[in-house]
Amino acid sequence: MSNQEGARAYETIVENVVNEVREDFESAGIDEQTLQDLKLVWQTKLSESRVAKFMWDPEDEGALGTSLNNSNIAPSLLDSQGLAIPALSSGEDKAQQSQSQQQQAQQQPLMTQSKHEEQPKQEIELSMEDPDGEIAEQLKLQAKQAKKSALLDTDEINSDLDDSEDDYLNSSGEDEGQDENIVLCLYEKVLRVKNKWKCNLKDGLATINHKDYAFQRAQGETEW
Amino acid sequence: MSASGYYELYRRSTVGATLVDALDTLISDGRIEASLAMRVLDTFDRVVAETLKDKTQSKLTFKGHLDTYRFCDDVWTFIIKDCNVKLDQTEDIQGNTVVVDKLRIVACNSKKTGE
């Protein structure tokens, strides 16, 4: 099952969202670089999710299949930004902290140096396969804790809203759950005759067997 | 439904969750305010709805055993077991079938969306 259209849809979404929020960023006094960083982090995370093949994916896709490998995604993106690339290192223990901190490490060089010194270990770039999602869970926890400490460091953040976003994700529970096959869409008609259910759906995004698809229409026939 | 009149449903998708993550990072680093992030997500809700409506052509069909159905707050949720999923793409004629043990469908009412 090819999911090219899903990938194209995601690319369009990223492009259009970035272009359409530019004005919001400007009126909030946020510079273009921050917007570009948002786009970069977003794209990198999408590449890491491996739900589809994107045009911004790094060339050496073949290397990504191994169970644990030094990821070239972030460094290559960093390269294009002309930023310093930290030395790569490997090892499972480091991998655990790295994924959550990857994006931070990416942005670290752009920020003021004061914070940099407080978090000296963040310049590690790694990614790994995590089929059962266990490590991803740990990373999420660690990321959350890292976030909390970041929130303590800086007063200018509206921490309530930040947390509520986390809750939104956690409460929905299954999102991005590696093992879940989920379809998010709109329904037009749901019909039932005895135990037979038919439904007409449209405008959907589906994650099936770790791949994402987009569809215009969907039709289902099921028996209860 | 968000204030802008679009469903927030798609924020649960991969493209939405990764955006939320990216925004969280910027907020944690003190580079943007949460209010701006919320505006980005509102924009996201609209862009996803428009993109799916205007830019997609694939058709998906599925068959299976309906394990659970739920209709609450105008949202249908189906959990389908042993589900056959088939995607027909116009440009890509090889519409293959995938079988999954369990498929969850969350669907909002199409009548109330945007515009």
C-alpha cells in the first residue's frame, strides 16, 4: 500500500502552516529564524516518525533501517543551517537521553550561552528503532522533566498552557502510540441494518502499520 | 471544535503531534509564547481540513469485525478487529490490501466543519 499521497499531504500541511502563521509570528515580534526553526524541528520529527518518506528526508535513507544507529538527520539539517555539529557518540544509555534533547541541542547554539552551560550534555545526536515504544515512553517522561526544569529557568512562559498541551496529548493516550492503527476523519453517514454497519467517511488521516495515509473518502462495511 | 470553527481532531495525527512537540520545544526554550503556539495550532486545524478536502484523492475501503461502537458528543468511534484495509490511489494503480488486528476510527461530523 503506497502512501505517497499521505506524504505529499503532510508536506503541503507543513508548508502552508508555516506560511500562514508568518504574520502571527511577525505581529508577536518573533523573528523569521524562529519560524524556520519551528519548521525544521517539525520536519525532523516527522522524518524520525518514519510514517512516510518525505522530500526533506536525508538522502542516506538506507542506513535508517538498522536497530541502533547514529542518525544523520539532525546533523545534516544542522549542516544546512551552518551550525556547529557536536561530536557523535553512541551507546544505549546516551541514546535514551538524546532523542528528547535532540531538538534542544539543535537549537542550543542559537540561544544565549547562559543556558548552555547549565545543560552541558545535550549535544548528542542519536536515534534508534523502538518498536515496542518502551523507550519512547521513557523519553517522553524525560522530555517532560527537562521541560519542567526549563520552565523553572525562565519566567516568561505561560506554564499553564504548556502543561495543558501535554495533558491533551496524554489524555488522548493513543496518539502516536506506535502500535495503534488509527483513522482520524469526518463521517457523512453511518448506517446499521441488524448487525451490519456501513459508514461513509471523508477527509481522513490514517496511521496503519506505522505508515500514514491521507484519503478523500472511505467506506467501511463491518459486522458487529 | 476550536474557536476558529475547525476540529482539533487531527492534532492527534502524526503531523499534528510532531507540531505540538516542536511548539513545546520552542516554548520551553522561551522562544515563543504559548499564546502564539495556540494560534499556530488553530491555523494547523484549518490547513489540515483544507488540505484533506482539496488535495487528496485516495479512496480507502475497509471490512472487518466491529468490536466496539460509540457515539458521543457527535463523534463516532469504532474499533474494528481483523480489519482489511484497502487504499486506491489514482496515480498509483496498485491498490494493495493490508490486514490489521485492530483499527480504531475516530470520526467527527462532516456537516459542522468550517466554512
